[in-house]
Amino acid sequence: MNIRQMREQYERETLSPMATLSEKSKGRAVHEEKCLLRTDFARDRDRIIHSKSFRRLKHKTQVFISLDNDHFRTRLTHTLEVSQIARTIARALKLNEDLAEAISMGHDLGHTPFGHSGERALNSLSPQGFKHYEQSLRVVDILERGGMGMNLTYEVRDGIVSHTGDNLAQTPEGIIVKFADRIAYINHDIDDAVRAGVIKASDIPSELLGALGSTNSERIDNLISDMVYASLDSGKISMTPQTEKYMLSLRSFMFENVYNAMSQRDAQSYMVIEKLYQYYCSHPERLPEEYKNLLEDWHSATVVCDYIAGMTDNYCINLFNQLFMPIK
């Protein structure tokens, strides 16, 4: 018995009946010999962490665009916070931590520069529309490894594409990531919004603070605890209805007072992305070589979205300046 098989045996003997066992995975699109040391889900997590798209997350906006403030969250720090929350919940429920972590690490790989402002811009410009969760799946299936993709397991791919919107993952670990993503961004975006001066802590309705906690750490701890005990009681991944109601009310507060209040930044982001999108749709031959290769199988508008969505904030701004604001 090799080390991977010992780990698979450990999963069988210790995890909850609800858990997704590595050895029961539906597998990969292209067959591969199994690793002697790692389970399939652990192997997927490692592939994601070592990918180019994962490294670029450190220079992609979460909510607040700031090229000179080191304390605002980025897509990478958001991803790490989601992973920590998901693993805490999975461990408490005796579910598969490797699967929860792999989904968490990959869930935002397809996000654009400038956060959701960039996503809205590409969604408006592209005839096919643009959703970051669909793009995250496209990154792992096609764009990474020079157009070969990462060949991840079905369960990780399902969790990535189902982490937001109306989709629901087919594994309890994937559903955990959906909750963990929301718990993370609502609370850390409050922290960043206060730091940016967009809101004051006192602006948050006292009813929500009383129910969920007055600090970021209190709210996260209370939401995680509620989810763990509600899931244990119900036998399915859930929160108590009252706590979920308070969490969604806090989310609505953030949309009304933070996310929807940043129209000026949205306009600037849209202008930058629109100019780049139009330029490369008109001149696809000027795309980098790895993207030009994709034109053999995909429409140019799709490939242009691939290129722009993969950009960091800095790269996007510098490219815009190079093309449209050359120094004389």
C-alpha cells in the first residue's frame, strides 16, 4: 500500500458518510496515472497553486483599486480567506478538506482586473456575455498549460463553476465553498470599505451587528459556528434560517452602500477595458502568441476576453497607456 492509498483508507475510516472520498472521484477528462503520494483532490489543489493564473491573483482587485496601499484585499488574499473558512467548516464536519481547499483555490481564477467592475465591462462588451465563474472553469479546462488545461477532477471543476449564482455544487464540499466565499467577501469588504472611508463602522445597522458580531472576526466566527451546527443538525450543508437572513441583509447593505456606490470607478474601468477589447477584436493578430493559437478553435471575441480577463490591474493599465497614451 502506497502513501496515497493509505490516505484514501484514512478517508474511508474517518470522514463523515456525507464526505466526498478521493477514491470515489468521477475522475478526469483525460486519464492519468495516479500519484503515489497525493490523493486526486490534493493533486488538483497543488496544480492550481502552481499555476500562472493563481499567481496573477495577487495583483487583481478584490473591491478597491489601489496600486499603493498594501492593506486592501486582493483576489489572492480573498482566495486564501475563503480557503481558510472552507477548511475550518469541512474539518468540523469531517468532510474532505483537500476537495474544499482545491475548489477554494480555483474559484476565482477567471476573475478580471478591476474586480466586478471589469467583469461587468466584459459581460456588456462580449456577444457571448462573461461570467467569472464560467471563466474560472475555462481557465482550468483550456487556458492553463499553454492551452492544454489542468485536467482537474470532475468534483473540483463542478465546485469552481458552482461557487456563485444559482448553481449548486454536487458535493457538500463545493456547497461549503459557496457559503465560505460569501462569508469571506461580505466581512473583509466591510473592513476594506471602512479603511477606504466609503462607510463608517457605525453605518452598519445595529441589529445586524447585534446578531452577527461587532467585529470582522466575531462575525466570521459566528457565521462559521452557525453553519457547522446547523449542518450537523440537519444532515445537509446549511445555516439556520435566521442567521442566513441576517447575513443576506448585511450583503444587501454592502451592495447599497459600497458596491453600487462606486459608479465613477466603474466608468473608468469600463473605458479601459472597452478600448482594449475593441482594439484586439479589430487586431487579433496582435494578441500574444499563446492567445493567437486559440483562434484556431475559438471566436476572436472569446479569445480577447480570455486575454483581458487574465490581466492583472497593473498590466491592464500599462497596456492601455502603451496603446492609447504613448509618451511623446
